[in-house]
Amino acid sequence: MATNEHKKLANTVKSFHESLRHLSQQEGAQKAWKEHLKQSGRLKEYANAMHQLAKIWEDNTTREGLLAKSRIKWTIEFCLAYFYTEHIYLEKRAREQRLLGSWFEFDCSQCHYMENVPEKIKVLDVGSCFNPFAKVPYFEVTSIDLCPATDDVLQGDFLNIQIKSMKNPKVGLENNVVNYLPAMYYECVIFSLLLEYMPTSEQRINCCCKAYELLKSEGILVIITPDSDHVGKNAALMKNWRYTLGCLGFMRIRFEKLPHITCLVFRKAIDSRVPERWSILHKESYMDLSIEIPQDSKTKKVAASFGEKGKT
Ligand SMILES: C[S@@+](CC[C@H](N)C(=O)[O-])C[C@H]1O[C@@H](n2cnc3c(N)ncnc32)[C@H](O)[C@@H]1O
């Protein structure tokens, strides 16, 4: 049972997302985003609310009888299995090689492999808020957020951060704000409840393209998205995500629906032609290059009804 405090925090977060969506609808995405970034007081209020909510959620995951599952533990366990204990990356590599064989006659001239499994996984946690992965012993974490809730998170707007190829990779800081990140440096990028914050599909695609540039070959993008519906309700949206990320060079390698969240993992394929071909072959008539979330259709309906009212 949610307490009053819990409900209050959840409302702060929800209404914050709604007002950004509304602003974006009214002013256009770019202008709205610029205005949004200026609202430092509201951003701070949101960061504190999100931090407290996450603590309550994590607490609930350890209580018997509650369905809550930890997105943090799920992510850590998958990374461990992928790189170290189950070597999932090898299984997925072999699958891509098989597909390369049947679609491109084993032409491996464009293939890139992870050179060796790192001692510590270089993780970029985007929209980190409170640095939940900081203490994982086999992670070396860079965490960024628009408005960090804790001091160990770097401030930065991922949508506007540049990505640079560098001989000596480093995070570029100016006045303590991240302005560039090293290309093809990370083994894992995490978007935990990040994409839903962005009001438009274009902004979400921008984030995924950036993740692709930042990852090494065979690195993974972990996406955790909120979803309290049953697994079938958003199946078409999820298939469209898979199609779109395929067009960007990612193979989906894990899909798991847990109570209230869906956990997805996309892998930067050894050769981007493999996921691209996969997407072409599996494209259904309703699919397009977009990353939509259920709230988008509500926004469209509201906008349409305002449009109708405006005509009368
Ligand atoms: C719903 S919270 C999720 C926090 C945390 N990852 C978790 O799973 O609990 C979304 C976070 O993304 C951050 N965020 C949204 N857009 C961002 C951007 N363009 N760059 C960096 N952080 C962003 C917000 O400030 C917020 O802290």
C-alpha cells in the first residue's frame, strides 16, 4: 500500500513529466527544452522527489508479499551474466556471425569485436539522479544528470553533450558541467527511466544514437522503462522500439517484463548490417523510425481535442 508521502512524491514526478510534455506541445521541443533547463528550482525539487521515491521502491523490493522488483539489481545481474559468468556476449556474437553468414556470405570485413573482457565494466549511467551503481565492485561508473541529486553525479545534458574520438579518452568538463564524452569507450550505457522524461520520440532517438557512438563494439545499452500494464498491452510499441534500434545498429538481446517495469538490453552488433537487415525483414506495416511511449498517444489525443475545440 502506498503511503501518503509515497503518493505525494509520485505526483511530483508525474506532474513534472506532464508539464514538460505540455510545454513541448505548445512551444515546440527545442524551445521547451531550453526553458525547462532554466527552471533550476523545479529540477531540484524533482531530483529530491525521485531520489526518495527510488529509496522507497528499493525498500519495497526486499519486503515479502510486494511485487516490486529492483531495476538496479536486475541491471547489475544482467551485466555480470553478459560479461563474466555466462559469457552471453559470446553466444550473441555467434548468432550475429551465423546471420552474417546467411545474409552477407560471411563477409566480415566490417566486423568489430570487443578486444577483451574488461576487468571492470566502464558504465555510463545517463539520468543517474543518485548514482545507484556507484558501489558495484566490477563497475567503473560515470554518472550524469541534468540535475544531480547527489554530489557524486556529474551535471550534464545528454541531449547536448558532444561525443569525441580521443587518443586518451576522458570526460570533458567546463565549469563542472560535462560538455563532451569519449566515443567508443564504454562497455555499458544505462538509461534507467530516462527515455520517458523526454517529451518527443526524436529526443529519445537522439539519446539512443549517442549511446551507439559511446559504446564499444559488443557493448550494451540497458533500457529500463516503466510499465504497469500486462505484457501484451504495449507489445506493438515494444516491437517498434526493436525495429528502430535495429535500424540504428543494435540487436535486442533481452526483454523481460517485471511488475511495473520492462527491462530491455540492446547490443552494439559486430556489424551494423546485421540488425539493419533484421529490422527490414521484420518490419510490419505499422512500424516506423520512432521511439514512442504510451503517454505520447494521450498527448496527441489531448492536442487533437484542443484543436477540435478551437474550430468551434
Ligand atoms: C525518472 S528519473 C530516473 C532516475 C534513475 N535513473 C532511476 O532509475 O531511478 C530520470 C532522470 O533523468 C534525468 N535526465 C532527463 N533528461 C536528461 C538529459 N538530457 N541529460 C541528463 N539527464 C537527464 C532527470 O534529471 C532525472 O534525474
